[in-house]
Amino acid sequence: MFNKQTVRDLEVGNKIILERVDYNVPFAVDGEISDDYRIIASLPTIEYLVGKGAKVILCAHLGRPEGEVDPKFSLEPVFVRLQALLKEKNIPCSFVDAVVGEKVQAAVNDLEFGQVLLLQNLRFEAGEEKNSKEFAEDLVRDTGAEIFVQDGFGVCHRKSATTEAVTHILPAYAGFLVEKEVTGLLEIVGEPKEPFIAILGGAKVSDKVPILKKIINKADKIFIGGAMANAFLKFNGYEIGLSK
């Protein structure tokens, strides 16, 4: 059972909400988004908050720009897809090519209640991955945020400014995606239905080891895929590399 406060517990009307989402989406070689699942998964919380009359300021990261502005990691292509999806729901959405500063302040001032604003890549600012309190304070100040909503389930395990530091500044609530994912995981580690087959993917084994430890004695079968599978293959003596 999910035991944290969610957006359902909020008095949302005429509030400015800073919402963390996970828009670290994959891109094809032609520069187009190859899988927009993470964007689509964020829509229920956004739609709920907007429907209650809030200004919703979305913040997210893309890739590893290492605290430097790098155009290839711009969130603008993500914005284009998000805007199209929200247009279908009659929700206006805009983008600002900044994370903090006067550009952000102006964009928030231009935003009306019931509308959405997406900030530029959080990781263009070094303070994000450093879990900087100062950066979190700047973000809250420049957005005018009154409430923080965490709906980026894929980043909740990280100790970053928009997953940890900001929660010491603003009252924090979970979005619907975080609630859904945590509830599902609790069911799995509690009393999973049989047969229980787990499929894990991704790039980093270190992030998945705690999950594996939790389920290894409960799952009937575990399938490892994605780049993470290479580590297991290499350990078992297989030569990993590109074919010539």
C-alpha cells in the first residue's frame, strides 16, 4: 500500500507547481524520439494538476551533459512531442531555453493558470547532480513554485537537487506515476502472483542489484536484457563487442 501523500491530498487551485518528470527518452539515429512512453506516462499527473487550476512547471534531464550546455541534449525535441500530446487534451504548453534566471522568471509570469511550462535540461546546471541546495533554492525562487510534485519514478533513487534538496524547501507530494510504480513493486516484493517472471533491462547493473536481491528468491525466472546483459555475458566468458 502506498503510504505517502499524493497530488490527491493537495489544494491545487491557483498554485504554482514544480513537477519533476522523467523525460530521459531514447533517440533514433535520425534524431527523432524512438520511444515516447515516458512522456505519455507523465500525462495523467499533468492533466490532473492543470484541471485543478495550477500552473505546472515541468523539470527533467536528458543524457549526461555534465553540467554544461550542450545542444545535443536539449529538451526541445521532447517539448515538441509533449506539446503535441497535450494539444490533444486542450492543454497549452510552452518551453523555455533555461533552467533558472530571468528567462525562467519571464516565462512563468507569462504562463496562465491551467497551462504547462517545460524547463530546459536540468543537467545543464552543475548543481542538479551535486544535489546543491543553492541550485534548488534558485529553481524555487525563479519558478515561484509553492509545491513540489515528484513524478519521475526513474530518477527517484538519485540524490539530486530535484529529487532531494528541493524537498527540504517545498512541501512535496507524489504524482500518479510514482504511486503506480511503487504500488506495483510493493506487490511484487510482497506476495507476487505465480508464475512470477521478472524482466530487467537498462545499462547499469549497479542500479539493478538491489532489485535483483529482493526478487531472486521469489521469481520463477529472471530475464536480463538490454546493455545490462553484457555484464552478465562477459562474466560468464563471452566476448562482448561489435561485429566487424
